[in-house]
Amino acid sequence: MNQKFLKQPIFWVLCSALMLTLSWQPSGFFILVFGGFVPLLYLEEKLRNRTGFFFLLLFLSLLLWNIGVTYWVCNASAVGGVAAFLINTLLMCLPFMLMHRMMHKAGPSKAYTFFIAAWLAFEYLHLNWEISWPWLTLGNVFSTAPDIVQWYEYTGALGGSFWVLLVNIKMFRYLKSLPERSKPMRFSKGFNLAFFYLLVPTLLSWHVLADYKQKGKPMRVMVVQPNIDPYTDKFEGMSPEEQVGKMLQLAEANMDSSVQLICFPETALLGGLDEDHLAFNTVIRQVRDFLEKHPQVQILSGADTYSFYKSGETLSETARRYNDMFYYDAYNSAIFFNQTDRISIYHKSKLVPGVERMPYPALFKFLENLTLELGGTSGSLGRDNGAKVFDMGRGNLLAPVICYESVYGEYVGSYVKKGAGLICVVTNDGWWGNTPGYQQHFNYAKLRAIEMRKYIARAANTGISGFIDDKGQTISSSSWWVPDALKADLYIMQSQTFYATYGDYIGVIGVLIFILNLPLLFRKRILD
């Protein structure tokens, strides 16, 4: 390669973007993430007195990474995808630019510590505010290698983010020091870096598994993947009754007396189900007829529901006008059927920004009609205030995690804190086409399985349906665009991990360190 090109800033921009992109699926060379920020740290040092130029190069590199890993968002919406790329890139630039300023105020050691804290604070914010898009949380990169992050049951994915950031800084400082060190010292420092910062965390995973003992009650579960095209058939081409009929036929063809729970995907039950009159709905009666033939079975299904407000009730910020007298809320819901007449409902709480909900609708309600029509409803959806579990009897509780919610570790933990012993993810990944999007989404569930030490059943309209054990390993899975019904023996685990109990405490620590060091940014004294 031309030596002159190696000295050009654009080389380091492309190098960083390429390493970070290849770290994620479908390539999955996760080891590259440990050096992905090194070229950007090099550029920061070389351009320390050219802040504007550094920002432009930084923005370009992080933008290419965002596009390289999540370009598939544009399959659902080009406008939404571009907005996600730009907003996420700008937010990612902030920790780097704050570190850049801190270099002038307090020197490298404090600046790098501040950078780690600022990045963790950014990721924590991105998990908790309403313009949330945490797909590229650094700790998610290990979803293709669950064996090496079994300690996520203590730290969650933010523990992986800390690991990535720390190794990148150690790697950069090691490479920077090479010209000044003798060969024996280079080897010694390199060995220490590889052993203590790369190998030891991996060995820790094996130690965690060595001490782990599985305890749970067995349950035979089926997941159904109907493969109904979300663009041509889901909301227009096929009637709700035809769609439910297709799913019930798939279930019936694979049914046996041992099956206790069947999971249908997100918005499997359509037609605008009135929650106050579910018993009279045709698709509900279809499901009830199936249950009468199989009295040992319970069913969890995604559904498109709505509920009218009674006279005098306080309207939510997402309430819609039906006429001059009535208002209602529309929901992306999970419905649970058992052998009683009672139907339990959970309304998806973690809604997709700009798709299912206009962020901060109290402020931006006038823009809600700009939300995309993905999921059968348009405009901002209503939601529950938190996670809800379904009672399967005999003290066994089920977590109905709907699609995007499975990306949020702490939120999934809130189901577990309410007693959930089994997790079922219902989703519709067909919006993204045959891209890495649905593969990434499936693999992220592996991290949730480790964090919670729970088995996961995953029912997708299309994408990947299947089962994941409590160590993040795939038990069985479906293929893309193939109608299927899979069965597996899962275990209902009643234990609660450290992470499920305490959530994203690493993010909280990052926020605190970030706030405590903010005054240093305004120091007058500039250190070399």
C-alpha cells in the first residue's frame, strides 16, 4: 500500500469504520471491535489543535459504521433510516469531542477516563430516553459469541461496552509507546495487554459457567412462524381470519399432547380488536375453538388492539379522537389465552421512536401523523407504564416481550423482577427484508438469555423463530421466509441474576463519573 496514503486522515477514517462494521453481524469478526476506536484516538492526537477538522473526520467514520451495520433500516423507511444514522452519529461524536476538549484541560489520563464515562453515559441515555436507538451499544457486538460474555449475568451489555472502550484505549497507548520501548519491553507489555485485558475476561466466562447450576421446571413450547408478507398481505392482502387460520393450521400440523404453550408473532391477531368486546371478535373465537380441542394448551399472541375511554376518564397524551364524544388509544399488544374465559393483555411499552410513537408527544403531538405506518396502525400508540407478566398457573409466570423491547436488557429484567421464569419474544422482522437486521435481532436475544439466565422462545412473523437456552445458545431455529412451527422443551427458571436485580448500574456509574468530571472542562489552565 502507498506509504503516503497511510499518512492521510481518510485512511484512518476508513480503517475505523471498516473494523467496527466487520465486528457486527453478518461478518461477526467481533475481535476487531477491540481496535475499532484506535484510529480515531490516533486522529484525535494528531489533530488536537484542529478541532473542526477532527470533528468532520470523526463524524464521517462513525456515520459509515452506523450505515454499514444498520443500513437495513432503510428497507422500512429511507427517511427514518437517514434520521437514525445522523442522530446516532452525532450522539456518538459527543464523547469523543468532550474527550478532545478534556485533553487540553487535564491531560490524557483524565481525558481517557472521562471518555469512557461519557460513552457509557451516552449509551445509558440511549437506553432510557424517548429518542432511543441502542442497536449499536458496544456490548451488543458479542451477541455472535455468547460463550465469552457469560459474565453479562452480573454486568449486562454495558459491561461489554466498558470492556471494549478500555481495551481500545490500552491498545492505542501501547501502540503509541512502541517506538520508545526495547523489544523485550514491547513483548512484555503486549503480553500483559493480551492476557489481562483480552484473555482474562474470556476465562472469567468459563469460570461463571463452571459454577452455574441449572434449576427449572420443564415446559413444552411451540412457536409459529406464518411468513405473511408485511408489505403486501399482512395489513391488506389477507383477511385477519385467513391469517389466524394459517397460523392455527401450522400449529395443528405439529401438535401433540405434550405441548403446553404456543406463541404466535407480533400483531398476529388483527382487525382492530376492541379490548372491551374481545369475546365477540371473529379471530378471538378462532383461537378459542382451537383451545377447546387442546385443553392442555395456553396461547400467547401479538395483537393489534384499541380501547375507548369512558366518560370522565383522563386522556393519555396519545389519545385519538373518534368523534366529538369519544376518544381511544391504539396499542401494539400481547394477548394471553388459557382455558378460562379471561384474556390477559399487555401493551407494548418500549415503542419504536418515529414508527410507533412520536418522541415526547406532549410537545410534538402536532407531528404525530408523520409517524410511519408499520404494524397496522399509524400515529403514536398508547402503552403500558411498565412490564407485565402473564400467569400460566402453578406459580409459573411468562414475560411477553414485544419486538424492539428485547434490545433493552434492564427492561427485560423488569419482567424477571416481577417473577417471570420464561421469556417469549413476539416480533415481526419482515419489514427489513433478507438483511442482517433480523439476524442481529435474534442474536441480541441471546444476550438477554445470559443476563437473565432464562430460556427464550421467539416467535417471528418471519425472520428467525426459535429457542435459546439460559446460556445464550440456540436450541433450534427456523429459516428465513419459510413457514414453520417449532417445538422444544424449555425450562422455567425462578432465580434472579445480579443484573436482573440491579439493572444498568454500570451506566449509572458512568453518568456519575461524567458529571463529577464536567467542571474540569471549564478549567482555565491548559496542560500539555
